[in-house]
Amino acid sequence: MWRKFISDILFDLSILLILLVVLIIGKGAYDLITSGHLYFWRYATSLIYEMLGAAVFFSLIELIDFVWKRHKKN
């Protein structure tokens, strides 16, 4: 059971990595189109906030899924 839980978490981390790459490309393109400049400080802080939000979201989903499966098993 723990092995499946850890594999689910690793899968979610891979999704977070893909989201990070997409957000980096998207934010850079948006900044270049709207202002013609890359604002690295705003760029870094917005990516940190977005990734923290995604990590919290996926963690809550995994926690709810883990509790639900454990509840059904008992």
C-alpha cells in the first residue's frame, strides 16, 4: 500500500515538473509579448507561488485519496 502511495506521489511530482516547464515558457512568452522585457524577479516569484499552489493542490488530492482508500479498506 505504501509503495503505491509513493508511486502516486512521484507521478504527481512529474506532473508538477511538466507544469513548471509549461509555466516558464508561458510566463516568458507573456512578458515578451506584453512588455518586450523579461522581469526576472516577478518571473521567479510568480513561478514560486504557482508551483506552491499546485503542490498544495496535488498534496490535498493525494491525502484525500489515501484517506478514502484506507476508510474503504477498513
